[in-house]
Amino acid sequence: MQDFRNLKVWQSAHEVALKTYKATEGFPKSELYGLTNQIRRAAVSVSANIAEGCGRGSDLDFARFLQIAMGSASELEYELLLSRDLGFLKPEDHENLNQGIHKVKQMLASLLKKLRADS
């Protein structure tokens, strides 16, 4: 078992979650329990699943949670695109967050490949 805080992928995902919270502060109040909540939950889910996977006993379990994190990252990617298209998210904020998500997805894919090769 390793400390999830030492993983670069978790650090990057955590940074995306923090930036996502800040970027959604200005969303309409009518979206607080809708899109704002959904975006924030997806952003937290990425780093939370990486952390939970680290606490599991095997590489197979860890890989399963990394795959869930990948799904949450894809969900977040879409929800931010929707937010931009609805005019809730500035294009430059969307671009910044989108780059962070792509970086996390690449890191997740590399780690999954390594775990599968080691199995």
C-alpha cells in the first residue's frame, strides 16, 4: 500500500479539482444543485478513486479504481464543455481545465498500462 499523495497522477487530479471548484463559483445559483454539483462531484471522484485504489490490496483492485477515475475524468471533460457552450464557463477557463484533464487522463492511461503489464 502506498500513500496516494505521492502519486503524480493524484497530485494533478487534485489540482484539477481545486481549479474546478474555483471555476464553478460564478455559475448561476439555479445550477447549484444541477450542473455545478455534478461537475464538482466528477472532479472530486477522479482523485478520490485514485486515493481509494491506493488503499486496496492488489494491483488488480488499484487498476479497477483507476479505470473508474478515467470514467469520471471523461464525465468532467463533457460537463465542462457543456458549461462553456451554455456560457457558464469562460473559454479560457475551459481550455485551462481541459488541458489539466487531458494530462490526468494520459497519466491514468500510462499507469493502467504499467499495472496491466506487471500482472
